[in-house]
Amino acid sequence: MAYDTAQDAARTRSLPLALRGVHVPLVTPFDRAGEVAAEALEGLAHEVLDAGASGIVALGTTAESAALDEAERDLVTDVCARVCRERGATLTVGAGANGTRAAEASLARLTRWPEARAALVTVPSFVRPSAAGVLAHFGRLAEVSPVPLIVYHIPYRTGQPLDAVALRALGALPGVAGMKYAGGGIGEDTVALLGDPPPGFEVLAGDDVYASPLLAIGAAGAILASAHLATDRFAELAGAWRAGDAARARPLGHALARLSAAAFAEPNPTVVKGALYALGRIPAPGVRLPLLPASEAAVTATLERLAELER
């Protein structure tokens, strides 16, 4: 659905980009026939925002975006854009590609959705460019992107480790607003990056199990798949660390880490989808090949961890 005027679209794009708080990278629900369940997606978007999420991410890896065709990706973005427009919430859209020219084309398509406030762009995978190549890639994308970029640093998927110097250089690029940091742990480079980030650059926790310690040492917010579940508690965690309330944040963070560990016991988003289906929030637990549905044991363990949070 389009904006009423060009001025409305320009006004939205000119608002400050809000990267604090918890942003939920929405799954793509499918119906029993395996088609995108748009109404269920819209319901999920409203539910997580009602529960305290600051924004949503469309077409992240959690959305199985690689398994969607172009029309389905557009449908998902349409639904998420409409909800964010109605709710005044931050919409980030997954975009990019392993090749720079293809990534430019992916980003250019975002002009179709004035509600999009940022693009989540993964460091190129498989091709394994040098750190200088990664910097040049994002430098070019930042020049042409219609929205600010959030770099998705996830070396255990991309095969491209980057040290704090390289990550800080990415953060200093004009047009790069933040980074989803999923380094697979917390090491020296993590501490160095969060201890001295470039001005105007926000680091978002992207490893669900490590969300609490990342928030504790300076992450501005988080993009977390497991925040589909107990969204309010993840939002509470982010708020507690922001307020410096360690006594409240520490035990809550440990409990949420147990939930996240259960939700990621099998390939994401299989367990999250299984749990959402068991809770009656999506019409089917299905995923698309090459993913397989989560085991009953994994879903049960996740629901048990979720129940513990509600006691």
C-alpha cells in the first residue's frame, strides 16, 4: 500500500533511525499447502510489537528468504511495511547478495517500500573477499542504497572472520548505521568493538544466546529470532541493561539464554516455527527444503524453557 503523498514518504525516511531495543526477524509462516500465510505473518508482526519489540525485520535469514521467490518476498515485505506504517515501528528489510552488482540491484528495489528504514546486508559469503574487499563492497553499497545499512556480521555462516579494526572501519562508512553482531561468542574483538565504536554507529546483538552479555557491555539493542517467544521479556532485558539494572537483567538474561539455546538446538527457524505452531500463533510448522521440520523433542524443550519464564 503506497503512501498518500511523496511528502509522507520523505518524512518517514528523514526520521532518526531507531536501532535501540529488540527487533524481531520474523519467520515466514506457511499454510498447510506450503504457501505464504500472509494473515498469520501480519498477526505475528502485531503480536511482537504489542509485546514491546521496537521493530521488525522482513526477509532475514530467519524468514527463509533464500527459499522464497520474488513474488513471495514482495508479499512478505508488503505485509511488514503495512504493519510498521500503521504502528510507527521500525522496519528493516534483508537485502544484498554475494556479488556487489547484484547487491546494488537488491537494495535499489527497496524504493518500492517507503516504510523501510534500513537494510540488513550480510557480509558476502563463500567468495571470501579480503577485509579490504568487504570494506569496498559495503562502501559501494552505502553510496547507492536508498536506506542506511546494517551490516550483518556472522562469520560462522559467511566464512569471513573480521577483526575489530575491520569492523570499526565498516562502522565508520557514511551510510552504515549499525551492525548485527553474531560472532559466535564474545572475545577480544567483541570487547574492542563495543568499547570504541565509531560515532553514530550502533552494535546490535545478533547471537541469541549471548544477547544479555552483549547488551551488558554496550550493544544498543538486538535482532533476535528467539524473541518471537517471550518478546516482552527480551524487551525487558534490553531495557534493564540500558538502565544499568544488573540485578534485574542478570537472572533474566540467564533464563532467556536457556530459551535461546533450546530454540537453536536445530537449524533456525525450525524450532521457533514448531513452537509458534504449538502455541497456535501460525497455521503450520512447515519449513522449506533444504530445511526439515524440528523434532518434537526440540520443540518440547523450547516450550518448557518458555514456561519457566512465566513462573
